[in-house]
Amino acid sequence: MIYPDQLILPLPILMPPRDNCTIPTNDDDELAWYMPCQMRPLNWTITPNFTTEYYDGYACHTSAKARKAFYSLKVQGDVYYTWDQINNHTRNLIVYNGYVLDMDLIKWFQTDDLTYPALFDKLMNDESLRGYDISLLLTEPHERQIANCLVETVKIGVVDTSTIGCIAATIVLYVSLVFVLSIVIVKFVVACYFKWIVCPRQGASWTPLQQLNERSNQIDNWVDTPERWPLDMGS
């Protein structure tokens, strides 16, 4: 289940109240909520429901005590979406700066009480943008301001991807691994080449340990009594 934060947001210019607004506002015309504060399934496709269970603003944390309790909650982690989930065209999901935005949440805005930029509807109704990252499309300052407004109001999670630091660390790890393995393989190949190609050409040959010991003993005996132990120079 997800519970969008529909609290007072510092966006009075982009989403101002109408003259006949029934949503409570503060002295800066900041709205208490933008849409009904309702619990929704994680993969929800239900149509907007503007009926209230008990009273207007129920579960929106409008009182000072409720707001204090809400802000005292500790964030346990983000909700992550894979690109396969984002590309699910049964939902209207787009990505901006790593944030996953559910554009169908715009339909839940109480338009009888507030207004919002026309770019909201343009992005929501453009089916060619579904499942894509639109960060490079919104480059103008006012477009980035509107996009940040969307992040504050319709963000449902973040993209499940590696950070730049993790990617860099992985690259360094694999480069180091390849470098070390290359050195080991090259040394092994050189050792084999020297053993089987260079050594025989230099006159070196393989001799069993037993034969080496016998040869050493024969030399010692010859040194002690050369007349009794003629040295076999050919062995």
C-alpha cells in the first residue's frame, strides 16, 4: 500500500486555490491538500473517488498534532521500480531525474478548488512518453519548476538503478581484475615458453632427482679416492 503525502507544499504559484476553494489554506494561500488522502494499492488503476469517509480532509494530517506525528516518522527506505514495471503501459508512469511519477494521480486533483499548469495535462495525455525518462525534455527553467512540482505531488518511488559511484566502483573492480589476470596469464605463458622452448636450446635438460643424487655421490667419491672411483664424464 502507498500513502501519498498530500500535505501543504511550498507551491502556491504553480497550484493556487480558486476563488471558491473549499480546501483550507494558510496566509500564504498554501493548500492543506491537493487530492483526497486515501490509501491506495501499490499497483492501483482505480478511478478517482472524491467522496469523503468522515469529513473533508480526513487522513490528511491537517491538525498540528497530526502533522507533528507525521513528520516524526522515520523513513525506512524508498519504493523502487524496475524499468520493466515502468514500461507497463497499463499504468501512466514516467521518470524524471530518477523519480517515478504516476501521471494518473493528476486526475485526482480537486480541480474545483485549485488550478495547475497546463503542462501537467500535456504530459499526462501524451502516451508516447509513458515508460520513458523525460529529464532531458524539460530543460527550460519554468519547465524544471513544473517538473519539481510534479515530483512533490505525484512521485510514487524511484528507479531501481545503480548510482554513478556504484557504477564507477564496478568498472574499477573489473578493470583491476582483468589487469591482474592478464599479468598472471602472461607470466604463465612465458614460463611455459621458457621451459619447453628456451631451456632445451640452452643445453639444459630435465634430470630425475635420484640420478642427481647418484651423480653427486660419485663426484664426492672421486674427490676422496680418484684412483678407485674413476669419474664417468659422460653421465
